[in-house]
Amino acid sequence: MNNVNDIAPYLGQLLSFRHDLHANPELRYEEHRTADKVAAFLQALGLPVHRGLGQTGVVASIYGHGRSKDNPGRTIGIRADMDALPVTEATGAAHASCVPGKMHACGHDGHTTMLLGAATLMAKNPAFDGTVHLIFQPAEEGGAGAKAMMDDGLFQQFPCDAVFALHNWPSLPQGQMAVRVGPIMASTMRFEIRVRGKGGHAAMPHKTLDPIPVACAIVSQLQTLVSRGVDPLDSAVLTIGKIESGTVENIIPDEAAIYGTVRTLSQATQDYMTEGLERIAHHVAAAHLCEATYIHKPGYPNTTNTAAEARFMAEVMQEMVGADNTFPDIAPAMTAEDFGFMLEQVPGAYGWIGNGPNGQPGVGLHNPGYDFNDDNIELGARFWDQLARRWFAQPR
């Protein structure tokens, strides 16, 4: 089934929309201008728009011929994220961020624009038997905006038989796409370990319980959780990103703090890492007559694609870019995505669309020199339009 809808007449408008979002980035739960523009675009297409889920989320519904809110038929959700990052842009682009310290360094401006392009195609030609819910989500970057929308009743108000999402992927050249059955993104959680000793004069360490070498010993031992506790065929990443303690050189402090993050591809491995973090912290501290407090900070779950939906997404990818440019069993990444919350409740799939220019990998995500590849506006819009039509054309 080939996509016969022509996106070309709308590309100029969509490109301008993307560049405007890029020049005016908004951080998590601050996407008021972005949501206003998205809602206005959808309303201009004649679509019913619902606002306020997850504070700044926007949802619009496209009903196929003969379908309505009271008679939606089969339903799917397609999600695009909208928020930017606290990064100072260094692209030098004409549409570069006008807001100091903020930029769309992850391409969410492009994700939003791709879905608006698909909305345009579907609204102009709703020749399908079902309902598409377009989900424009805030706060993917550390704010769990997907969960916030769900907590506000997203899937109760807009039930979905399946839900889908795409993320641009700079390590793939533009024109390639990828997906996989099972986990495609890792779960993530953060932690803090506070080591309590007894401070004193640096010249008399024997009268103190110095928490700094104890914290260093804990950090060293934590590395064995992955190297000696995780199956080499599994994956886990433990990173200590911050250690803080003390005030000046000649004072041994009372306390030292360790901050880190863990990423895994299964709940069992995350549970093992969590237990191990607390166990090692307590016992290493106790061995040095100190105390340790472990503070767990839950993050995002695994983004785990269900088999039927991932295989279906791969089929549509192959139709769009060809079998040679589709990777239906791509290796997972240890980055995290709050779309995983949606996949815990609704079957679905999350895939990647290549972002690298000229057949080469591109600048990485969260980099000051990153920019979304505008060639994906057309491909992404047509892909979402094709995926929706193909979904409803499947036998019941």
C-alpha cells in the first residue's frame, strides 16, 4: 500500500514552523508558547483539540470516515515530545535559539513538526476506518511528561489500541530507520549516597572519621556491581557524576556525598543494582566506622516495544525507505525515554529515524552543535500518515 498523499504543498509551512519552534525553545513544563502554536495549527485543520493534560500537553483526534468521538472504531496514538534542553546553542544557524541557555538539542521541535505534517495529510484525507489520537507531550527531558499526561487521564479520555513514537537518531544517516522487538531504550534511575563520619583538623586525622576516603572506597566497590554482577550478555551502566565534600584544605569534613545514575535493560537488573548500591554503601561505610545513607531517586522505565507493534512498524519503515535502509532488530541504546511509561500501559513501538546528513552520522543529541535534519519533516510526516492508514487496513 503506497502513500499517495502529497506533503510537498505543505513543506514550506512546516519548515517555517519547525524553525520558529527551534528559535523559541521552552524547557519542561514551560512549553506554553509551543503548545499554543501546536493547538492553533491543529485547530486550523479543523481538529478538536484538548489541552492541559500533563500541564502543557496537547491532544487532537482525527476521525476517519464514518467515525466520531462516540463511535471511534479502532484507535491508535502517535506521540511527539515538545520540550527543549538547558543548553547554549552553538550551531550558528539562522534559526538558532533566541533564548540564552536554552535550545532544542534533542530534536523535539522536529518530532512535533513531523506529527503536524502527518496531521495535515490525515485531516485532508481521512479515508481510513478508525481514529488517530495525536499526542503532543511536554517534559520528556527529565520531567516524566508522559506519566504526567497519563496521571491526568490520557488513555482514559483518549483510549488507544496501540501507541507509537519516533525519535531522530544522529548515528543513523537520514533516510534510514530502525526499531526492535523488546527494550530499545534503557531504564534509568538516580541515587545519592551520604557518608557520615566525624570531622576535625587535617593535622590530626586519627581523631576523626574521615568520610572522603570512605566515599572513594564506596565508589571503587560500586564498579564491581557491573563488572562482576551483571551477565556480560546483559547491559548495565553505573556512572558517578558528582562527589562533594569539605570546605577548605585543612579541615576534615563530617560528611561526603556521592551522586550517580544507573541504566539497565531489565527490571531484574535494575533491582539487583539498587540492592547492591545500598548494600555496598552501608557495609563499606561500616567497615570504616562511618555511616552511609542511600537515597533512591526513581527515573524512567525501560522503553520496551511489544512484538506485533514493533514488527508492524518495521514493515512500514521498509515501505518508506526500503529494506536496505531499515534495521528491524537494531541494538538497544542505554539512553532513556519516558515513552516507556506509555508502553507499560498500552501496546506499541518506539523507533528511530536517521538524522545524519549526507549519508553520514550527525552531531549527537544534547550537543550544542546539534540540529534536527529538515529532510525528516517530509519523511516523518509521510511515515506517520502511512503507519496510521496501514494500521486500520489490517484485518481485525
